[in-house]
Amino acid sequence: MSKMRDEIIRLKETPIKEDCPVCEGDGYIEIETPKRANFNRDIGYLDTDKEQCETCQGEGKVDRLCSECDNPVTQIRGPRAAVCEECADDR
């Protein structure tokens, strides 16, 4: 019985993760960086560099947030849930 209780607690505390909308799950975004002209090159140009995504801190996943109160939706609600437990209980 203790294992079942532990699993229910884990599901209530673990938020559902989904792909980051900014980096699309990659963890990095491409940014344009200007390169200045120098002795070997007469004009500057734009180059691209990869930078860690600030939204997901490079993880590629973010917590799914409740559509009503912006609290994380936990796994106890199921994989397709869009509202948290508190908002579901209020309905």
C-alpha cells in the first residue's frame, strides 16, 4: 500500500513537461551577431551563433501551465490535461 501512496504523491508533484515554444525543444536558439569589417575584409556581415534558450534554460522542456490560473499541471491529471487539480475541482 505504501508504494501506491508514494506513486500518487509523485504524480501529484511532478509537472507535465512539453516542448519549449521558443526553441521548439532544441534547448538552443540561433541569434544573429554582427561581424565588423577588419583589415582582411572590407565590409561587415551578419553571422549566426547558438545561444542557450532563456525560457527553458537549455533543457528543451517547460512545465505545462493551467489555462485558467497559470499553475503547473501535474501528471495526476493525465497526459492531455489542460487545467490543474484546483481548477478542475472548482468546476
